[in-house]
Amino acid sequence: MLSRSKTPTLQSLYVILKLKFFSTNTKNTHQKLPTFPTLYKIPAKYRPQAILQAQEVLTDYFHNTRSLPFTFAEYIGKNSRFSLLGLVSKVPFSRTCFPNSIQRFLRYHPINEFEFFFESIGINHVEISPMLHTNKCFLSEDSKVFDAACALACFGFPWNKLGILYKGQVSIFSKEPCELRYRLSLFEQYGFGNVAVIGICLAFPHVLGGTSGFLDEIDMLFDDMKMVFLDFDLASEVEGNVDAWFEICRKVAIFYELGCEKRKIGELMGRNKSIFVDYSEEVLAQKIGFFCRLGVRKAEVGLLVLSKPEILSFDLEDRVISTVGFLKHFGMGVNKLKLTAQTYQYIMGRNRIANIPHVLRSLDLSEWFFDRLKNGGHGLLGSYVIGSVEDFDEDYAEQLQKIQASRTPVYTRRKLSFLHGIGFGENKLTMKVLSQLHGPGDELQERFDCLLCGGVNFSTLCRMLSVSPKILNQKAEILDKKIKFLFLGMGLSQDELCAFPACLCYDLEKRIMPRCQFHRWLREQDWCPYEYSLASIVATSDKMFMDRISDIHPDAPKKWFDSFLKENHSTVAKQSMSHHHTSLGK
């Protein structure tokens, strides 16, 4: 029997469960890999040799048969593995004459050369099909694409990275080689070598594909690049290869994609060039994404990061926070803090710092928080530390134990992660909401996002969910139809919907639509002097609804039955209708 001193406390058990539950990212980060054509007809020990022979034959086909320069023919032959395997799988294998078999096959079975070409320049084979011409299969039938690729390769672009340009700005491959060479020479005049120019073009394909109307914008971009790389000497931090330049330029591009204006952030980027050296593109995007989730202007986020780069060194993912403690740390007054805790009980308790942006949006405090960061309070984000027992909720911890012991702990924890992710804290109310939610965590997120896109404010939606969690137990497309009808069709306000969120749980065709439309018709006829609430219109039982409209006007039930009541309406309503037939003189 364990001694009292060694008996694990509820809090220590809770910590263990937290580690098990939330140390692993539950998101599906694994991209589905392509299924390569099988070579089951070729013995395993001969497959490598067969593939090499096929590459040589394909190179020879493009060079001798199709008259492509050998260098480019070899590029295509050696960089189109999936298409090549598809070809090999169709040719009968023979140890002694397999190359001849492939040559004979190509002679009588023309291949789609564009398929091999697109794959060779680095485009994933699953993306190629929409790019293929319906009635062209030879590169000579659309030589501009191939000629442009050759011109770019001669300048120094890696052949297998040309797909980045094609996907980023397809118009590049409709330009004449002389035009591409001229434009590339202009870029060199800013003081960049060809390796730097290649890295910049790969990160900003529009500089090569843009029309003359974009020259001013291109000029502004290169002014920034010159200031950052040459004036502030970021170029000295870049290894002299295309990959290194492309990687750095992609990080620079993030800030333009946020909406930061060209020629206005060049100096700021140059003075804080460590941002582009110390952090990978993935980490930089993740850190910036944290602040973008606050719902503020993305350009403002870019300026915050550039002006206060130390903010990137803070742990914005795994630290545990107390909502009350965090707000207090950032200077919220005692009275406002008390009112916030009373109004938003479902947000209170502990959470991960990664979820702070949505916690603040749920509290309508994201602007307040962002202003604090901009005005010198950014250091508070790094200095916050939670107390060991601060805001520890025993009810939540007990429920967490029960989840772990249930038959589907992983499924339930994903739903719980969804709730924490939109701002719900570790508290008893969150567990109550969890018990009423049905569906996988990713589907719940999809439904939540659907309502956001439909026009429901983030904070309002969280309040609605805390009161009526079952609104998310429907498919996204159903929610989309309901929200469009209520907001666009009926002109309903968010406050009206928030006052009765359970309205979204009723059937649109059988309940919400006919009753709301009929109430509007009654008002238009001046038959109804009152503006009934949404709850009174939708939630009232069929019998009470019929009694009410009979009191409003003697002809109202007939109009309801003839024009608004659907054939598949409830039996109760039809029975109630028959009760009124006598008084209507039918």
C-alpha cells in the first residue's frame, strides 16, 4: 500500500494526462504520397537497371527523334520518374533487349511529351493533368513553353525548379526567349549576380511574367532588395547558391504577402536582417501566424515583427497560461478583470499560449492586446510565467481522467483540442460543452469556420456555442444555408441570433424558413402589430403557433396552410389546422 507522501495528487495526475493528451500534434500533417506505377512484371533485381535503360532511351528519343538539344533532352529523361515508370510498366520486359522494346513501343505508341516535360521541371505529377492540352501531345506543337524553359535554363535557372515559375506565373512561358533575357539583364543592373537574380525571380515570379504596366512595382521590389541585400549586406549571410537565395527571398516575400508596402519596409528589413538568417521559413510563418490569428490587419502584424524582432524568440506554442493571470500581466484593471471573468466563464482557466489569439478574440480584446504589443508591451509576452497551482480546475482534471479511461480517448481529446483552440479554457463549462458535441475535431472546426465565413463574429459565435453547443452537430453546408437565409434572406442581426442560437438546430425547410417568411408576410399586411422574437417564431410548438396566428387574424391560418406550409410539415400542425377549418367557413 502506498504511503500518503507517495500517493499521486489529483494535480500531478492531471499533469501526466496533459502530457499524454497534448504533447502530440493531432493534426494530420502527412501529405498523401503519390502511388507509383508498379513494375511487378520486372524481377526486383533488374528494376534499377531497367529504369536506367529507360531513361537513356527516353533521352535518346527526345534528342534524336524529337530533335531537342541533348542537355535538355537529358533533363527531361532523368527528371520525369513517375511518367517514366508509367511508360516502363507498359513495355514487356526482357533482360537482353529491353531498350529495343522501349524504342519499338515509342515508335508505335506516341507519348504525351508535355507530361514528361512538366514533371521534369518540378511539377508534382498529380497537378499535371489540368495543364495538359486536349489536342496536343508534342512539345513542337507549343514550342513557346519549351523555348522559354531553355532560355531560363541557359541563364542558370535549375531545370527542376522551373515549375515554381510555371505555377507562380504561367505567362512567363508564353514570352519570347529574347524578352526573358532582356528582362533578366535589367535585374542584373541593380547590382545582383545571376544567382541572386534567379533566387529573387523564383521567390517573386511576377517580376518575370508581369506586363510593362507592372514595371513600377518591379522597380520598387528591386529597390527594397538592393537595400536589404546590398546596402545592409544581407548578401554576405547568403551562401552562393540558388537554394540559399531562394530560401532567404521566400522569407522576405512573407512580409509582402502580409500586405506590407514595397519601398516602405526595405530599411526596416535591412536593420533587422537577423529575422531572415536566424529563422527558417516554416518557423517564421508559424510565429507570424500566431499574431495573424488575432484578427488584426496582417500588414500591421508584419510591421510589428519587423520592428520588434525579439518577439520571435518567445515560446508561442507550448507554455501554459492562466487567462486571468495573463490579462492581469498585461495590465487589465481589477474591476474589468472581474467583469470579464463573470461574463466569459467558458474562457476562464488554463490554456496553451498557442491558443491565446483566439482566447482574446473570444473576449473581444484582440485589438487591446495588439495595441499593447505595438506600444512597448511586447516584452510582457516573453516574461509571463504561470503559478504552479494558479487557476487549476479540479473538476476539469477529473473529467480529463475519465476521458483517458474511456473507449475513445483520442477521438474525444481532438474535440477538446478544438474547444481549447477557439479559446475555451480548462474549466467545468468546457467539459459540459464537450459532452454535447458530436463529430471529429476537424469537422467541428470546419463547421465553426463556416459560421464565421457566414458573418457571425468570433466572440458572438463562442458565446452561442457556450449556450447551445449542438449547433455544431450539423454538416457545414446545412449551417451555411441556414445562416444565409437568416442573415441575407431575413435581415437578421447577430444579436438576434445570439439571443436564440438554438434556432440553428431547427430544420430550415420545415420550420425556420416557412415560419420566418410567414411572420414577415403578416407584418407586411399590417395584420400583426408585434415584432415577435426569433425564439417565439421558431421554437413555439405547432399547436401554440396555430393558436397565435388565429388570434392575430381570422384569415391567417388559411394563408399559412395555402401558401407557406410545406407538404412534409409535421402532422401536429395539420391536425391543428383541421381544428380551425370550421371557423374559416370551409
